Amino acid sequence: MAFHEKMAWFTLISFTVTYAIYFGIAAPAVEFGRNNMLDIVWTFGPVAAVHGLISGIGSAAIAIAARRDARNMADERDHAIDRKATTVAYYIMLTGMILVGVAGPFTLPPYKIVNLSLAVIVICQIVHDALVIHGYRRGSHG
Amino acid sequence: MAKTIHNNIRTLRFHADEMTQADLGERVGLTRQTIAAIEQGKYSPSLETAFKIADVFGVPLDQAFSWS
């Protein structure tokens, strides 16, 4: 398995698990609590910190385990796969942010706009990683 | 039926003293996994890389890659 595919698997799993916990447990707790903006910071902060820690340790572990591959710079196939995935994720991000940032302020409270913005970012990252994995497993041309 | 790119890299490696995928990759600036993907038809390399691969084996481009 290519080093960049391993990293995509790791990022996909860590993002999905971490933010499933946040949006499944932490975010609703905030919304049904005092609905204070600071509550979001105190809820999201630890989740983001744990995710950062997991990402750092996991990335280092994968790089050490695949020392030879990790030394290889990304080649043209890696770039081609990443370019396609990034293009799709970009349009999802664009659409999501327009919906949240333009339509949201008219109908939603601030804490929901913040959480929806986070959700859009997380969805983009998950779609990006899933497309990268698909590119490596099913093939990529051009 | 749609035409696709085929290649003879596996055969060319065999005739080049069983050159490894890693060796070929190193000589043309690709990873071993990308050479494997090209051999399996999972990735079509850029024109520049195709020329580089043909050059490593000292054959014309159409002996390394074909369109059929």
C-alpha cells in the first residue's frame, strides 16, 4: 500500500471517529445547554486537541513503520490522485460555505452556524480522503 | 470497444535482468507502488514519464506502451 494511501486511511478514520463523537455527543449537548458561544469553544477545543494529538502520533507511527516509503516524495500519481480529490472537495466546501455563510445568518443562531461550518470542513476532508483511497484502489488515469 | 493504454513493462523488466519495480521507479522518479499500478493498468503515466521508462530500457515508446 502506498504511503499516501496509508495516510489517507488514517486521516479518514481519525476524522470520522473524532468528529462523529463531537457531532453525535458534544455538539448537541452544547445546543441543548446554555447555547453560549463559549460553550462551543470548551466543547470543540478538547475534541480538536485530542484529534491533533492522535493525528500527530498516528502520522509519526505510520512514517516510522514505512520508513522507506515515507522518504519517497509524492510522485506524479500521488499528485494526480490528490488533485482530483481536492477538486471535488473544493466544490463541496464552496457550496457548503455559501449555504452556511450566506443563508445561515438569516435563519440560524451563531452556535449552529459555527457547528455547520465545522461540519462542512469535516465532510470535505472525509470526501477528499475517501476519493484519494478510491483513486489508489480503483486506479487513476491522467 | 474503447481503446486503452497497454504496456510491456513487466516483460521489459524481465529482459533487463529482472530489474525490480523499485529500481525502475528510482530511475524514472516514481515510487515502487506507482510502477506496480502502471503495470497493472491502474495508472496511465504522463507522456514524459512514459518516455523516461522507454529510455531506461533503451526501446522506442511504442515498444513499452501501446494504444489498442
